[in-house]
Amino acid sequence: MEEKQLLTVHEMAEFLKVPASWLYRQNMITGPGSIPRIKLGKYVRYEKEKVIEWYRQKNMTLGI
């Protein structure tokens, strides 16, 4: 079974080629449709595959 790597805010921002501040703003949004993240105490981590799927679903909804 493959272990999933958790990415930090800065690692995820680098992968997405967006500023880390954009991800911090996304973290303030909660509920259905918000960016998938894992909270470990005060730390936030991301699974790359889940974020990619979130992006695809969000863009399909917007018709992009």
C-alpha cells in the first residue's frame, strides 16, 4: 500500500504555481467545495491528488 505524501502550504503553492497567500485565503473557506486539507494541530497539509481532483471538479462546475 502506497503512503500518501502530505505537502505544506508552501510546497502546495509551488506545485500549483500560486502565491502561498492564495492558499491561506482558500483555507478560510469552509464547507462543501472548499479546498481539501488536513489540519494537524495548527498546521495545514494537503494531499496533492485530492487538490488536483478538487481543482478539476471546481473547473467543471464553472464550465472551464
